[in-house]
Amino acid sequence: MSYSLDTLSIQTLKSEAKALRDERARAGTPLGQGQALEEISRKHGYRDWNTASASLPERVHIPVQVGQRVTGTYLGRPFAGLVLGMQLLADMRHYEVTVKFDKPVNVSKFDSMVHNRQRVRATLGIDGVSLSRTSDGEPHMRIRRA
């Protein structure tokens, strides 16, 4: 399981507070952990540490990272590819992912038609399953690490 320290969470603030304490100690002005947490919380726009810790999740799980190889299905067709972009959405339970398929995927249901897709963008839950569904109820995309 991987966590991103780029996405704001309680763990992110704690890590930033530790770095601030280390920086101040090297400069000869030691800072307590509580003071560091308060300062970092204000830096991120919160009134104080209690407000920040009540508002933020403990950690943010990021299912895939940019540059990571993935496999899955797109419109019912299997694929393997590379994650080109990933953005966690504000609710911290969904993310937008852009995947470049190794081989184009024919998304047509008819053998007589070819509609290839090489690069797609989808909104997924942290379980790796898209919110959008086909008319028969199947998720547009399912993704997992290769």
C-alpha cells in the first residue's frame, strides 16, 4: 500500500512538522512538536492543529502512481498500459487517471467496426473501479497494478 505525502492528510502535516522541528533545531531555535503542528496547520489555512486534525483524513491511499504499469479492462476489453496522470479528487475517495494502453483497445461491440482507443481518462474509486457504467451495468474501467 502506498501513500502520497503530496496529498494533505494528518500524516502529511505531522511529517511537515517534524521537518520544521529539524530545520529549527539546526538553526539553533528549537521548537516543540505541539508548536510545530500549530504552525504547520496555520500554514495550510487551518485555525489550529485541532481544527486540521478534525478535518483531514489520517492518511490518503493512492492506488496507482504516475509511471506505474497497470492492467485491467476498459469497456470490457483487457488492456495493459502505463499511468500517465493521476489526480486525487477533493472527496479523497475518487481519482482521475489517464492511461496509455500498450496496444490500442477496440471498444466496438461489433466485429465489423473498429474504434480503437490508445489513451483514456477515467474517474475511479480507490478500489480501482470506475464510477461510470455501460448500459449493461459494467464499469467502464477496472484497473490494478501490473
